[in-house]
Amino acid sequence: MTDISLNAQERRQAIVGTVQAETGIDEALIERLVRGFYARVRQDRLLGPVFESRIADWETHLQKMFAFWSSLTLQSGRYHGHPMAKHLPLPVDAEHFDRWLALFDDTVRDFCPPAAAELFIDRARRVAESLELGLAGANDVLLRKGERYRRST
């Protein structure tokens, strides 16, 4: 291992440590939160059918989501996927993103201390906005500031 890669690893570990100290987020909290959230999603009238029709192996999906949220909140670098590509074929729009955010917000507030909840919710809103904009663009819909993506039926 070179000095450069070791320094990068040390910097990443320092970032993770700082976030953990400031928010209380750790891998165990991420796992509890993600499991709790997806348990709610699977029971949701709007979101449940979308997920159930596409996820055959829930444990594999959850493992990816642990890595995703670890990378997003702790900057751990664990996730190496392509979320936009996974979401483009989904039959979702603003209504689905709003419901996803509402469920996520409720779950986060049930599972996390305030500083952790604030960070998770901020990241979730950014993810939802990015995915909604990407879906709109992929469907030849150009959204203006404040506009939301609505699928044509």
C-alpha cells in the first residue's frame, strides 16, 4: 500500500469518526433504521407494490441500502452502485417521492437521536430531489424550479 492510499484511508476514517461523534450514527444504527424503514415501506399501500414487484431478495437489497446510507451519512465509501439507473424504469413520480420521504422522516425520528435524524433527513431529501429530476429528464420532462414530476397515465 502506498503512502497516498494510506493517507486517503486515514482521512476517510477521520471523517467517519467525526460524523459518528457529532451525530451518533454508526453502522448498527444504519442497519436498524434501514430495516425499520423497509418494513414500513413493504406495508405501505403506495410504495409496497412498487418494491415488491421488483425485489425478490430483500436481504441483498437491504445490504446494499446499508452500504448506501453508510456512504451517504458517514462518507464511508461502502456503496458502489448506480441509484439513478436502478430508479429510471420505476413507475414513480412526485407522489411516490413524497410518500417515501414522509415514511423515511417518521422512521428516522423513531430510530435516531436528533443530530442523526437531521443528517439522514437532509440526505434523503437530496436523494429524492435528484432521483425525481432524473426521472423527469429521462421521460423528456423539463422541470422548472419548484415544479414536480407527474407521470402521464
